[in-house]
Amino acid sequence: MLQSRSFRYILAVSQHGSIRKASEVLNIAPSAVNRQILEFERDLGMPLFDRLPRGMKLTSAGEVVIDHILRMDGEIDLMHARLRDLQGLEAGQIRLVAASGLMSSLIATTAAKFCRDHPKVELKINVMALEEIVEAVGEGTANLGLGFDLPRESRLSTLASMHQPLGFIVPPDHRLAGYPALRLSDCVGEPLILPPPGSGIRILLDAAFAECRIDPKIIIESNSVELRKHLVRQGAGLSILSSVDTLGDVAEGLLVHVPLADPAVPGQTLKLVSRAKGTLEPLQAKLAEEFRRRFSDLSA
């Protein structure tokens, strides 16, 4: 909740890249937005934006101001959250961003329980790619992020992590379903449904295929985890996913996850992250703790 009109206008222009787009979002005349920014720059004695032919770009001074605005906004939200806690209201908003494969398993069950326990919370959950998760949490537009192999970033703080082995996902009646573990060589000749080249799991698999001198029979490529799981259920082929991606499907008996016991495939690390600067609001911290408990249960 930004308290300053100038701060609100500056933030909007930085997010949308132009005064015109910011004014449309704010529903305010462009001249009013521009006037507020010019007055702020005049008082500051230095420009906040480089005015380019294709839009507005933050200067070094502008980045300092934006960082202050976001931190101040977070502290104001935290103050209100703590006041709500004193009143016993437990109401507020939490913004969570995560990888798509986590939505129908880990996040669905955790979010459902959390919302039952905290019925006044407003939970906003969005699917994002790895780079987008880092950016959203790092810039403070999301409170929590969940993703595989998130990079070390000075803007992020890791709240919890767990190693996730990869494995073949197969229909329950498939010939490989009863194996306690498999190697990549067991997939030779099997039709595979994999993510596209350059994505997280595919980078690991392509390196492993090359190391093991395996020429995989890839029949379908898709960046949708849900589509890949559905195709496996339909008998179109096999796929390879982390175990947490298939929790719901395995529990319902729709799929079997057979771990990959192959030294060439290291697996992935699932991380829960928040912004390094600032403090989580009480409800946000409670959701983070709920995920930490789930991580602990799954690791056990």
C-alpha cells in the first residue's frame, strides 16, 4: 500500500516502461503522471528515468528510489499485517509463484489446507518459468517462490529445500511399473514424452543421454507437465519427472513413479524462496512454514 502519489506513479512507470502505459493502468492523465515525476526529479536534483524513443528506463538514481519504494511498501504491509494479527483477523494477501508441475500436487494440497485453516486469506498463485520466479520474488512482486534448481541470487533468501530424484512415470499396467528403480538404458526403444531442449530436466537428460551413449526415441516434446502426464496416462509413451510432480497422480493410482538409479542423472533441488530484503508478513511466514513441514514430510 503505497502512501505517496509520486511513489505510486514512479513505480507504475518503471513497471510498464512508459508514461502512457502507466497512466492507463492508473486511470490518470499522462500529463499528471509526467508532472509528478518531473517535480520529484526537480526536488531530487537528478533524473529518475532516461527518456528513450521506445520508453522510459530507470537511471541509477531511479533504481535506488524504486528499491526504497518497494522496501517501504513492504514495511507498511507488514505493519498492517501485525495490527490485523493483534485484532485476531488473520486476513491478508499472499502472492505465490511456482513451476507448473507443482500446481496439481504439492501446491494444491498445501494451499487447500492453508486456506481451510485461514479462511480470510487471499491467496494469489501464478505459474512462472524459472527466470520469472527469480525476477518476481527478487523484485518483491511475489512473496514466495517455488521452483527447481533456482540459482543462487543475492536478492533471494532460501527458506527450505529438498533433493528430488527424477524417475520414469508409467501407467500402472506398464511392464516397467513394478521395478524398484530403473536406469536410462532401460528406456532404449521406449517412446518418450519430454520437455523441450533447454529446459531444466531436459538439460540434465540430454547430458546423461550423451554420457551413456543413448539415442532416445522422443516422440513428443512439450513444456506442459500436465500434458506430459496425461499423455502417459493415455499410453502414448513414458516421461521423466521428479517425484513431487506426480504426488497426486500416484496417490490416485493413475501413474507410477519409478526412481532413476542412474549416476548420470543427478536429480533436482526444489527450493522455497522469499525476497532477501524485508520481512515476511505473519500470514506469509505461516504459509512458508506449511511448505517447510511438507518438505520435511516428503524428505522423510
